[in-house]
Amino acid sequence: MYKIVGIAALAISLSPNVFGAGFSEVPTAWKLESYGATVVVLWHTPSTCANGGLGLPGGSTVAEHNRLYATVMTAKTAKIPMFIYYEQRDAQCIITSFGLN
């Protein structure tokens, strides 16, 4: 019984709500912009951030930025929805989770 309760609590704690705000959309209208090797910013997303701007947290690796870039381009090309969860920290909106639906 305690194992079931523990597993349920873990599943609830890992639900998308722990990632903050989020949305799902085919990213055809999003602008994908690179600023050097370690900064990728998405603009014109349906987020509540200024100009729909979203980025990965500081300290993200080049591989993480490449994965975001590749995921957005795949969703744009294939016209499939992509989900993004983010947190607003001061004037920035930081992506906490993303993927394809």
C-alpha cells in the first residue's frame, strides 16, 4: 500500500504543473534565433513573456541548445505540435521542459 502511495506522490510531483506555465502549438510562426554557440532564443511563441521570448537557462550546454534548435526545426518542418513549459524569472522567461507532442 505504501509503495502505491509513494509512486502516486512521485507521479504527481513530476506532473507538468511543476514546470510553471506552458503551451503546445505547431511552431510555424515562431522565430528561432541564435546568439553565438550557447544562446538560442524563441520569439513570437504563445508565452506570456515579452514578444513571446523564451530561452534556456544560463549554463545550458551547447548540446542542450542544439537539441532545442533541432526540436523546433523538426516541429516546424513536420508541422507537428511542440510543448514548452517555462518559468518567468524577473524579466526573463526560462524554458524548464520541451518536446514534441
